[in-house]
Amino acid sequence: MSELANHTKTARASDLIERNDVTVTNIAARRGARASLDELARATFGVSLPSTPKAVEAGGTLIVWAGPDQWLIIQKEETGRDHYSELAKTFNGLASVIDVTESRTIFRISQARPSPVLSRSMGIDFHDAAFKPGDVAITHVSHLGVIVWRLPDGTAYDFACARTYSRDFGDWLRKAKA
Amino acid sequence: MTQSAQTARLKDRGLIDRSQSLTFTFDGVPYNGYAGDTLASALLANGVRLVGRSFKYHRPRGILTSGSEEPNALVELRSGARREPNTKATITELYDGLEAKSQNRFPSLSLDLLAINGLVSPFLSAGFYYKTFMWPASFWEKIYEPMIRRAAGLGRAAQEHDPDSYDKAFAFCDVLVVGSGPAGLMAALTAARTGARVILVDESFAFGGRLLSDVRTVGGANGADWVNSVVAELKSFPGVQLMPRTTVFGAYDSGQFGAVERVADHVPVPAAGVPRQRLWRIVAKHTIIAQGALERPIVFGNNDRPGVMLASAVRTYINRFGVKPGETAVVFSNNDDGASTIADLVGAGIRVAALVDTRTVLQPATKSFARKHGIRIFEGAVVADAIGSSRVTGARIVAADGTSQNIACDLIAVSGGFNPSVQVSTHLGGRAQWQQELAAFVPGALPKGMAVSGSAKGTFGLASCLKEGAQAGEAAAVASGFQAKGAAVPAADDEPSDISAFWHVKTAKHKAFVDQQNDVTAADVALAEREGFRSVEHLKRYTTLGMATDQGKTSNVNGLAMLAQLTGKTIAATGATSARPPYTPVSLGALAGEHRGKHFKATRLTPSHDWAKERGAVFIETGMWLRAQYYPKPGENDWLTTVCREVNTVRNSVGVCDVSTLGKIEIHGTDAGKFLDRVYINMMSTLGVGKARYGMMLREDGIAMDDGTAARFADDRYFITTTTANAIKVLQHLELCRQWYWPDLDVQIFPVSDQWAQYSVAGPRARDLLAKIVDAPFDISNAAFPYMAVAELTVMGGVKARLYRLSFSGEMAYEIAVPARQGDRLMRTLMAKGEEFGIAPYGTEALGVMRIEKGHVAGPELNGTTTAADLGLGKMASTKKDFVGRVLSQRPGLTDPTRPRVVGFRPVDRSQRLRGGAHFIGKSDAAVAQNDQGYMTSVAYSPSLGHWIGLGLLANAESRMGEILRAYDPVRNGDVLVEVVPATFVDVEGARLRV
Amino acid sequence: MRINCPHCGLRSNDEFSYLGDASVVRPDPAAPNATEAFYAFGYERANIAGPMQELWYHAAGCHAWLVVTRDTRNHEILDVKSAQEVALERQKAAGTAQ
Ligand SMILES: [Zn+2]
């Protein structure tokens, strides 16, 4: 029941959790500003913005490729900090920046390797060698859109689905992680 | 009940597990079998030969084959909700408690009253559907069809809901191997040894193919043992996925294959959480089809009698299942398979009365073997007819000299040669090619990434199959980027496979069946040819040859060879029909997977859905969404009472409606204004920061696509809304405009529909209510925040929010948006703070009533046929710029002043109800199509006016104010006089919006 | 079919939606023959048997529009390009950036 409402601690005694402790900011390069944006990103995060479907970790911030010249910046929520406003200020003029924290529900399956059930559950080849740590795919399952990434440290898979679909998606995922 | 002994079970052979005895019933009679049996082998072990009645003539039928090509041994499996008709006994894995019934018999299998069909058979010949039941037409539904359905048919489907679950799954591999006979096993093994990811699929529950059915030596070991060693090695590779009980039923583009895995068909009830079947989509870089070849019968008289069996099936029952398919056999062949069969029959202690071969000279070794075992040899001879009715009692043999004699037997093993299984390799359009020396069709041009190996390709010798499989496996792995490891091919012999094509015994006295499942006889083929159906495609459709659930696996080639003989053409010139998926039938349950019942489609829920549910809302499905339609209060017994109360509350005080389902899109970038000017008919670049404007988009053909509002939060930051229904379509359109039409513009587009929970707060007390939740110092006064103003602010003590002063109801109204997870809290807060004003939540019904009262167009008017002008919004279109749809909206057809336009209607007799969809006809005109003037698009009972009102599209609308028309609705017997009125019914001046 | 999205990689065709012929270009709305040109743009299509350039949208993926060269006779995908890149090149060649 938790996927739609405001709730904080949903960690369950299970390897499937809903992540409610992060802010998600979507940035998209302004036309012609890709190179200077990347320079600024390197100065800010210490890493380049991935130009292919990859997720990179930078001091607690996860940068997830989200389409051509677009990224999701995923940061741990901190009291008193407005990550979105900080990023909007930082990238002003080089990127369009919007807060999409509420747009998706992010589920995490903590599996170092995909279970056989997860492996066969999506139109993405989850084989260990085909979908490596740090890989990202934007796709759909059972008509539900999803962005899936494997954490760069290889400890888990995150699934971000549209929030208004998240009950159906959660049902599906609970089945798929078995 | 006592169980009959397995009288036909052989003591010393078979791959069954005699330590696991299984009990099953057939037509209520209990029998025993063993693990490793099929239903067919277990029935034969118990001496059961008669298993069904045929489709049209209700002829007794037995078991012809040992595989999925079986045309006759179709049974109803299980009972109740799990009853499954037309299940092939030959591939049904025996399990303890299996229940099977014969089908298409009345009242019982042995006494079938409808066998009379056999006597009236002249009426059921080729094309009978087209000829016999043509006249009179009224007889079709009442007499002919029910009669045919009763008399001809197969099993009965379960009537209850299927209690089992079905699953869909994906698999990816470098090399997919379909079939696990000698070629398939070698292909899989060789590819796996290179490190490639390999999937090996076989439709049986055991791997090995013909190596389980024939007595062969591979690499010095017995064939079945060699199979076990290969399977064990395959299991040791982490990259290998073994899929028994799985049928690849279709090849699709780009290396994709459809397969059905029978996960739990071999147990009575699937275990908890286990699906009955799983539908696989397999994506393979390379595929090796090694499905082997299927033996075909020879067409002779009474060749459908129980006891006539394919020679290879006879060997399968003996060697794999340890079953005697008969006591005394006659073997009839046109190829060397006959010789192999007599050897296995003799080995199993079955008496062989005769070997009848159409070829004039047999191998000396065959002849000496026959002499040694007292087997009579007939060279250049045929079995013309089987003797016996419910089972074979003899064979009428016509020798080379034309003399005829009967020989007693209860088994006729027949081989007309082998058809390579070319179906899957030709699914993508490659035509199978006829090879005269093999007397077989072999695969034609193959799709990219596919190879065919072994007897599926027409390579019939065991040694050759092993070698070819190894080569194909290695080639596929190398092409996938792996290093060849050098394939060691185990030693084996090639068996003799000489053949001389022979199809049809013309000296037969009895009905000779070509297609046994559809009861198509040699006479039907001849009749079709005489009547001019001389192409294979016509033959197939006229006679239904090959159109049964077996897809003609044992009949197609015979049928077309017979047609070729009749027309005097070669088989190559006659051609073959195309094979299409599925290779074997696929259950609808597997295709549907989880998408049934409430899982048929995904459901979208708004952030305050749970609150609405608690409140007792009645929900309606709109697209994927579940939306609150109205909120009945205790004591309100009909929806109209509730909706009227909701409307009145909004018009008199304040109401709140969840509009989170609106499509929401952020448009950013320095060219955002310029971009929106090009996609909306009106100007958006001139919109001031902090303001919103209503806008309309057209399709490029000039027809209205969608409407909504655009709000500007900064020079380079717009936020637009779309209708709920068109959110995805509009986004796709905007992306096309951005990427393809004007790629140089600096525009970024973000769909944010799910980010915001959005509520319409409407009514004269709306501002009073919102004043209670906006955080200081935001000034919500009319002067500071007038009609069409927008702002970013915080509410409820620090919650980020956006406020839009927009109205769809005609009242002073706002839309307030908060981050989705705050939606539930905002709704509860508004309801609590609004209590003093008598606030009511309202649903989509009241929303609809109020928009009709205000004459706002919505989905029923934006219906893909209307222009902006038709909708009364023509003046919105800017003449100072181009926009999508502008040029074609100027076409004469779309600017015709007589086009139907949106206008209002009210009943002349105010007590009468209006109906959407009613057509307008002149007051004194007849209700015929020529007098059609347009139609009613939206209607509502207006609580504000106390009568029904409507919007509709009417020709020449402007000049017809006050005219009285008929609103004619023949479907619901509606014929109401209506008056044409302006489309705005409430607050015509729009004064309430701006207070 | 599987389409190799230049951004996402090989994906099944159920992730994409189809628009049509990519060889027709939105005409200049200010040209004197704009009505005829738009009519042709909207309605006139060749029925190609063979390789055809088509617009596909990666709806369930990265939202990129793609120019896909597909052989209509056998669904073989011969080439996939980013539609935006193709459009930019087209503008550059014509000198018509707006
Ligand atoms: Zn993509």
C-alpha cells in the first residue's frame, strides 16, 4: 500500500525495498552545451556525465543516463538541503533542471547476480556478462515503463517506474524477484 | 477397482522407469503405466488400440505416430475446469492420476451412433461446406450448423475459468539449438564447449530424439547412454540452458523465437506458484534447427484403422517404451526403414508376417534376414487395404503381378519415407525445395543467423547427422565471437536410406485417407482436382487437407504429391503450402500469460486514490486510470442525486476534484516560447511570466489534436497540460517536432505527469479555502493573483506547490499541484479546512456536467473529425505565425462554412431527457440519412438549470439559433424536439471567473 | 523485429512505435506552393518493396525518434540513425536552420 502515499521507512525484512530517502533531479543539456556541461559536471561531481546507458557513482551521488543528453542525479535526502535548487543553480544556462523525485518509485532488489526469475522476466538480457554493474536500460515490462540500473558496485538492481503505476509494478517485481 | 495388467509390455527393453508405477484412467477405466511413458505408450502397453473417433465420419481411430504429428490419438485430458481437449496422447507425459477421455464419440467409443456419417459420406466430401449447405440460407443457422457441430468436431473445452496460471519469459543466447537428436546434441555440445551461451530445446520430456527410439551405437556406447553422457556434460556448463518439454513454435524476425514450455502439464495440478505453461521469447544470435524428420504414411485403403502405425513409431514403442504395438506385423514401405523395422520387431519377439515393399529389388541382407525369420517378402508390391474395422485383422496385399491375397496381422507398420521438419526454418518466408533423390522437401533460403542440421535438412545417416551437428554448433559459436575448440565427432554408422517415391495405392478398395485428422480421402483430392482446384493452396482450402490441429504433418506432402500425379506436373512444379507459426498448437492461456482478469492491463492510481476509496468513491476506468466518478453520501441512492449535489456545492460554495490524471509536460530552453508557437495555434511566446493561457494543438492535417493550458514560470520555463487521454500522444508529437522538424531549437521536454498531484478547487469559496493553506507571505487576493495567474509557492507549512488560477467549471477556481507523495495529505487538508464551507469532493461526472454547462469542448468534441473552427475556437488561431496544421487547416473542405460546428441544445419540453449520439433532423423531415444535420456529442442533466442540456455538431450552426430540430436516436427510441441555443448555459459573460 | 537504437542498443519492436516514411520532409510553410506541398507531405506515399527509410519512436525507451532503414520485404533492418542527427545534417546541407 505504500507506493503512493508519503512514507519514510519501508525497508522490509526482504531483499526488495522501496527507496524513499533520495531526491531525483533530471538534467538535460541545453542545445550545444553538452561539452561545457560535462566540464562543469566533472568539476562538480568529479566524473563525466555518461554518454551511453551507464550509471556512475560520485561521492554518494548516482548519475544515471536517462536518454540522449539527459541524466537523473540521485542523491540521498538530507534535512535542510534542497538538492534540486542547488543543481538548478549550478547548471543554470547549461542544462534544464527539474525535480522528478516524485515522478517515479524506485525499487531496489539486492542481488549481486540476477536470480533465474529476474533473468527471464524482462526483455533485457540480464546475464551477468551482458548487463554489467553500472549498466542502465530504459524499457518496459508488462506494459509498464521502467528504468533499470545495476549499481556500479554490483550489489543491487534498481527499478524506477512511474509512480502512478507503482502498485502494479511492485506486484510484478515481488513476483519477478523470487 | 482392479487394474488390468500391462499385457503388451516387453520385459527386457525400454527407457521407462519400472520402479515408478503410475495409475491413470482412460474413459473411466483404470490402468497402470510407468514413469517415462506417454499416454499413448501406456495405452498400448495395456492393449488399448481404439482411442478416438474421427472428425467427420466418426471412424474408429488408434495411434498412428509417437510424436506431435499425431492426427488420431487426440483425447480430452483432465476434467472439470482443467479439461483440455484435443491433447495428443503421443506426447502426453504419463503422470499418476492422469485422467483421459476419448472424444468425438456418442454415446461411447466402441458404439458410436454417429458413425452413420460414414454411410452418408458422399455429402461430406471435398467442399461439402460450400455445396451441401448453400440453400436455403435460413437453414444455415438453425439446422446445418448445429448439426455439423454435433456430428463433426473434436473435444470439448472446459466451461469453467482456467484455475491455473501462465507465465511469460525471455531468454537470450548465442546459440539456440532446436531439437536434441544426434545433430542437435552435437551442435549444442560443440557450441557449449567454446563457452558460448547455448539454449537446447526439445519438445519431449527426454533429450535424445531418435537415439532413444532406435537401437544405435554412438562412440562405442549404446545411443541412449551416449545421450545421457552428453546431457550430463551440457549441464556442467554455466552458460547452457536445457529446456525439455518445450516446443519452439515459431521463428520471428531478427533471431526471435516463440516457445512454449509445458512446466506443469505432467502433474495433475501445478504446485503453488508454478505456472502450467510458460511462453518464452527467445532471442538468439544464431540458431540451429535440428528438429529431425517425420515419417509419412502411404495412402492405402482403410489406412486409418487402429493398428496401422508408422514404422518409426513402431520402433519407438518397442525400444523407448518397451511396448509391443501388436502381435503379428506386416511392414509396408518404399524405403530402407522397412528393413530396420523388421529387425526391431523380430528382436522384440513380435511375429512379422510379411515385408511388403514397393521397390522391385530389396537388399540381399534384408532378404536373408527375412528368410531366416520366416518373413514373406513382397517386392514391387503394396498393401492395398487394411482388413478389420475397430482394429486391424489383416492386410490385403497386391503383389507385383497383380494378384491379391490377405495375410492375417494386427499391426501394419508403414513407411512412405521421411519429411524433414522444415516448418520453423520456413516461417520467415523461405520456400522449402523438393529434392527428388531424397523424395523430400528440404529447407530453402534461410533467414540470417539460422542453420539447419541433420535430418531436418535431409541428412538421414546417423554419422552424418553427428558430424553436421558438430560443424553447425562450431560455426554458430565462432560467428558469435567464440574460439573454435575443434569438434570431436563420435564414431557411428550411417544407416541405409534408399527410397523410391511412392504415395498412393490405386488398387485400394476402401476409403484411403490422406489427412486422417480432417478425414480427407484420396477421392476428395481427386474430386478437388476434377473441379479445378489444382493449386496446392486451393486444394488445401477446398478439401481442408492439412488444416487440422496437426497442420498436415503426416498428410501435406502426400496430398500435394497426389495432386502432382493427377495434374501430370512434377512435385517441384506443384510447390508446397507455406508453414506458418505455430508449429504445434499453443494454448490461449499461454499467450495471455498473466494478462487476464484484473491484470489484463496495468492500472494507474492517482496519489490520493486511497483517500477517495475511504471516502466511498465510485471509480471509473478511463484509459489506464481509475478515477473517482462521484462520491455518494449515505442515503443517496442514485448517481444523479450525488452528481447534482456535487455540482450545486461547487456552484454555491466550494468543491475539490482530483485532476492529477492530466498530462503534464515541462518545456524548457531558450527557444521554448518559439517552439510552443509552432505547436499551438495561438501565441505562447508572448505569454507573460506568471501567466497561463488556454491553447490548442492541431494535427498536421488541420484537425484538432488536443487542448490544454500553457503556463510560464520563467523566460525559458513553460509547463503545459494535455487531456488525460492524449498525454502520451502529445508527448510523442512534441518530441517529433523537437527532434525531426526543428532539431536546431534549444528545447528540452520533460514528461512530469506523475510528479504532481493536482486538484481543482472550484466555487465562490475557493479562495477562502486556499487562503487557509498557502504559506505566508503569498498573497492570494484577486488583485495579486487574478484569473489566469500562476505561481510557485509553498503550502501547508513548507510543501512546494504550484498554483494556477484556471477554471473548467465556470466558477472562480484554482488548480493546485503538490509533489505526488503530498497529494494524499493535501486532499485531506483541503477537506478538513473546507468543512466550514460545506466542501464536497466531486468526480468526473460533475466535472463533465459543469463543462457542458459552460460549453467547454472535451473528448466527445475533439474526436478526430473537428477543426478549431468547428469547435468554436477558430479565432484563437494566430495569423502572425506558422504552426503545425495551419496550412492544411486552410483547405476548402475544412473551411467550408456549412461544416457542422459545436452549438448548444435544450429540449423543447424541458422534462425530456437528451441522449448523446442522437442525430439532428429537420423538424418535419423524415428520419433518413439524407436529412442528417449533425449529432449530439455531449449531454448532461444541468442542476443549475433544472433540465437536460447538450452540445452537438450541427451544420450551419450559427445561423440556426432558436431553430427547433428532431434529436433522433433510433437505438434507444429517442425522438426529442430540441432547440438550438448558444453553447454556454451558465454565467454567459464569464463574470464568476474573475471575482 | 529487433531495432538497434543508437542510444539504447538492440530492442524488440514492441518498444517502438511507427510513424511512416522518413524521406518526406515538412515543407516550407511560407513557400508559394505550400498548400500543394503540404498535401503531398500529408498524403502522398510510395509503396516501397525493398529498403525504405522510416520514422520510428523509441516510445518505451529513450524517447528518441529514429530513421530506420528497413527492407519491407523481409523486415531486415539495414540501418538505424538518430532522427535529430539526420535532421540537423539535412538542415546543414540546405542551409535552412531556423
Ligand atoms: Zn532508445
